[in-house]
Amino acid sequence: MQWKLPLLVGLIVLGTHVCSCKFVDIDKNLKDFASAVEYAVFQFNEDQEDEFAYKFLQVHRSQRKRLTFIYLMDLEMGRTVCKKHDEDIDNCPLQEGTEEKMFSLLNSTCVERRW
């Protein structure tokens, strides 16, 4: 039984070294990433007290944690003239002359439902 312990410890050390879960750059056009962006924009609008909707403009950073579906993204979003729950916000014009607002969406989680 004593020979199993060093092997187990070796696998744990090797496993944590090989599985370095860093964020790596990914193609911003990947389908899963696009879905995550859509969710992030939706959640951002839901969480804001602002009555106006913000729409997605551009991706500045697109990364994924290795071996997961955890994304790190920097998005540029613009404040529109439409209200939050109006339809077709993507085609809504941006407001002009408003003060620039800085926002952060920290630790938002999406879980796919399985039926």
C-alpha cells in the first residue's frame, strides 16, 4: 500500500501543472462566444437602473479559460434612445451628446438548461 501514495501525489502535482487554467485569446466569431456576449449584454441591461437600453458595438478582448466555457470579454456598448424592453434594440440609434458612462459586469454566470 505504501507505493500508491507517491504515485497519487505525483499525479496530483502533474495534473495541476498540466492543467494551468489561464485565459487564452479566442476568435470573437465563435458561436459559443457570441452567445456569451449576447447574454452579457442582456444581463447588463437588466441590471442597470437606467431606463434606456445599451447595445453591443464592438469586442475589444475575447478570451476563454482553458478547458472551460468561462469567458473574459471587454465590450464596447452604446446607450440608445430605446427603452430597455423595446424590441430590436440592435437597430436602435445611439444617443448623441450624453456623458460617457463606465460600467463593469463582474462575475456573471449562465447555465444551459437541459430538458
